[in-house]
Amino acid sequence: MFRWIKYILLLIVSTNLAYSADLEFRIHLGQGAFAMSDIHKLQNGVLNELRDMSIAAKILSDFPDFYYTRIEAINRFSPGYAGGLTWMHMETGGKIHYEDYSGEILSEQIVICDGIGLYNSWTIVEYDRLKARFNMPINALWSKIVLEDESRIYNETTNSSYELVALGLGIDPAISLTHDISKFHVSLEVGYQFTFSKPFHLKDNSDAILRVDGSEVSPDWSGFRLGISVGYKLRKSVLHQKTG
């Protein structure tokens, strides 16, 4: 399903490229903070189970702030509004570890998200080549969590891995400051992402929901964002020259 959505969006972008008077492509890189309250409970649950067995495991990573990426195809419909399509990627993870003379235990929780949606941007203030904008991408989010456990006792090693998925919605209001340089622009953006998501479940069984102490576990990508983007404008006149 996700593959077909990407093909449809690619077709829309190609059609827009043929007729758009002001198409712009952007690459956006930044760092995000992720709430992940349910995932923290999951990790603490694993840690407590190990400690109940008198295994003094430690948390090495607890879903820290991490990089995110967006790719955008945007058309300026009016001097004050631009809209288009956006794809985004986020990830973070947790790790629990224990080791002594007899063996080792490693438990990892890797959380990954891809999103596709609509990009919206309104110009607030414009002065020469400098612009302040209010941006609000709205994305459908496909999250997955990979739970990997490895235990080694002397020379014997046991591994297990489970993958669960969740569907959600992300709304990313932000303020950006943009400087235009010919057909290029550089933009600094600060904002906050609000996430609403269903609980994790097995890929082949939506009723097999991930729970901790009876409560459903959902991804929560909510948090502050700080990023920079580089864009390139491809105007209609250039397209006409290419098509002869």
C-alpha cells in the first residue's frame, strides 16, 4: 500500500512539473525531540523484568533527540501562499545492556517513521530577499518498532526479533526565515510537531496490539523541531526551453 501511495504522489508531482509556473524542490534537515512516553514505559518494563531476575542491566540509550529529513515539492499559487507535497523520515531508539564473565544480554527498541502529506506555507513578512513564513505540513505517518533481543551464555547465543507497525497523523506548525539567492534559497525553521497515532500491532494481525501493563503502546513523535532547508526554483520558462 505504501509503495502505491508513493507512485501516485510521484505522478502528481510529474503532472505539476509540466504545468506549474513556480515549482520549487527543497531538502530539509533538522533535529527533533520525541516524546515517546509509551515507548519509555516499554523500555522500563524490559529493564524491570531483568532486574527481577537479579540482572543488573543498564539503559544505554533512551530514545534521544535525533535527526529528521524532509523532501518537498512546492508550487507557489499566489504571492502569499505556497503548497505541495512532502515526504519525511524520523528515527530514534533505545538500548539495554548487561554483561559479565558468563555472558551478555542486549535488548534494542528501534523506532522508525516515514510520512507523506501536504505542505502549506504562508508568507507573513517580506523584505527584499528576506521572508518570514508560517509553515504547516500535514502528514500521514507510518511508524514501526523493531524489538531485538540477544542473549549469550558462554558460547551459546539466542536471538529474537519482532516488528510492529502503527498508522498516525502528524501536524508540524513552524516559523521559518528564508533568504533567496537567485533560484536558490536557504531557510532556518523552528517549530513543534503534534502527533496522533494508533497503537503498535503486528503487521499481519491488527488485533495483536503491543501492550505494557495492560496499556496500549503508541509512537509519539511530538516535540520541538529545529532545521535548515535548501531549495531550488524551477520556473516554467526553463521548462519551455527544455521542451523546445
